[in-house]
Amino acid sequence: MEEDRAAKGDWTKLSGLGIELAAAVAGFALVGYWWDRHFGTAPWGLVVASGLGIVGGLYNVVRKTLSVSKAAAADAKSDAGDR
């Protein structure tokens, strides 16, 4: 029963990562689009801002995934020590 709760906790911590990645890319792309229209630098503002959104979003995905992985490993280690 405890294993089900631990697995559910991991899933809920990671469930919104895809939306966060898409939001980061979309938000930066909108800023880049605005930059291009305002300063007439098309398409470079959109390209640079989208790249920054991808890098930032992927950084967030990796950071959260590693923290959940470390927490799961620590839980597994403490469970093994209890037995």
C-alpha cells in the first residue's frame, strides 16, 4: 500500500512538466514575436526567444526529474534499511 502512495506521489510531482515546457516555449515565442514586430528584426527575435524557451523549459524538466529521482532513491534506501 505504501508503494502505491509513493508511486502516486512521484507521478503527481511530474505530471505538469509537459505543460510547463510548452508554456515556457510559447511564452518566450510570444515575446520574440513581439520583439520582431516592434523592432523589425524578423525572424531573429522569434528564433532566439524560442531557443531560450526550449533551453529554459528543458532545464526545468531535468531539474525536477532529478529531484524526484533522488527522493525515490532515498525512499527505497530507507525502506531497504527497515527490512
